[in-house]
Amino acid sequence: MSESRPPASPRRHLLSVADLDRRDVERMLDTAQSLAGSLDREVKKLPTLRGRTVVNLFYESSTRTLASFELAAKRLSADTMSLRSAGSSVDKGESLKDTALTLAAYEPDVIVVRHPSIGAPQLVARLTDAHVVNAGDGKHQHPTQALLDLHTMRQALGRVDGVHVAIVGDILHSRVARSLVQALGLVGAHATVVGPPTLVPRGIESLGCDVSYEVDAIAGADVIYVLRMQQERMSEAFVPSLREYTALYGITPERVRKGQVVMHPGPMNRGVEIDPRVADSPAALVTDQVRAGLVVRMAVLYDVLTVAPVPDHVRARAVA
């Protein structure tokens, strides 16, 4: 009689902020902080993931996210391959399922997925043996953006616990807003989402935030987090005009009080959601966010490959 084998341990993924608890977030932020020192070294490469393979599978345009994931993997000495939908077999009608199965045949250790459809990273996780990281799926989740934003706040303010963040703009189409609201709640911070009623989704309060339709609500925040109008996801007019939106909700020097910091996930539409004088001011942490993106994504790749997932029943008992 053959000896029975124990079931394989589950793969660790990062698909949503909802998959994390406070310990997970603090561990990854602490790892990112320790890795940040490597950026100032003459030789920046670390041997941490030597022999591992990271595939970046991007079905949407990206500058910061793709560049930082690719560079993060290389800084940790992993082999990397980046595949964009344009110029690949996707142009010939290949489905995400078949693309995932093709990549799985190469046995990558990590697949980083950006896709316009909600749930695409979960599909890739089911079809492959790789650890999967969600780099943005539709208007659903962007967990690594939320983590790098927390890292940026912690570095700038010295804490995240108790911080009040006003998220201003196109909340309806923003995966960044959803992920950030959830992540802030995990670490004891608080969010207020601000925007015109047509761009604030119903029921978003259930994620643990306040809602305001008046830009004056940003006055009491420690952080003003500015979102752009995602016109590529809009099939109808949600505001009368961009000029009117700018007048009512644009972040100008007059709307930023002393001591506040301003963040933006990029790309910025200068002169629409943010005044260039604010974007280029000492209060703006936009460049800090880009720098944080590299070390946080290094930390995420390290984490999914080296930290064993906590079984669901153990996690549930810890929360109870």
C-alpha cells in the first residue's frame, strides 16, 4: 500500500487588502523599511531571490507599477520577464486562461497581474502553481499601492495609527481608493472620501470610511490624497465639465493648510485634480510614493515567497 502524502501547503498570494491583517501589513512595512537602506548603497542588488523567476503580466498601461515590480525583482536578484498584452498572443484573441496556462508551463515562482477585469488575479492563482500578486484588477483592488502609501505616510508623519486621510476625486472608478480605505482601517487610521455624488459609490461607508460631497472636508485631514478622473473607465458624463470639477474639487494652494501633506498615485492630470503649485510644493509626497513603490514591492515579493500562509482556521481564531 502506498504511503499517503500530506496535502500541499497553500500558496501565499497578495490578491486583496482583505486577505491581510494588521500583523501582515506591519511585517511588510517593516521589511520595506529594512530594504530601503539598500537603495543608498553603491551596489544595490541583494541575493535574496536568486534563482527565482518573476513574471509581470500586464493587460493595462502602466509606468510606475510595472517599472517598480520589474526593478524590485531585479534588485532581489530574481530572473524577470514582463509580458504586455499588446504585441502578445492576446492581440490574436488568446484568453487569459490560455495565457496563464502557457506561463505556468515555464514554472515561474511569482506572477504579477494587472488586468481590466475584476477577479483576473484570482483566476491566474487557480490555474497556476505560482504565487500571484494583484497589481490592479479593474476598479476592484490595488493592494501594493495601498501598502506603499502606508509606507510613505509612516516615513513622512512618523506614524499611521490615528492618521486622518481625505481621499478626493473619482472614488467610483478607483481601485486605489478601495484598497487604501481598507488598509487604513487595518492600521488604526481613518479615511474620509470626498467627491461629487456621481463619483462616490453607494455603500462605500461599509469599508470603514466617512463620506463628504464638500471639498471643505479635507481641512481636518493630515493627508490629502488626490485621485484623477479616470475617463478611460467612464462610459457617460459624471460631471458637467472638467473645468467645473476643478473649480469645485481641485486641490489648490488655498485648500491646503500648513502641516498637511499631499499624495497622488499617478499619473497626475496637472491643472485638473491638482494645481501644479501643489504638485511641486514641499507638501507633495508624490516622488516619495514612487520611491516607496520600489521597496514595498521588493518586500511583497520577499513576503509571498518566504512567509508561510496562516491557515484560515488559525487566522479566524486569532481574530475572534
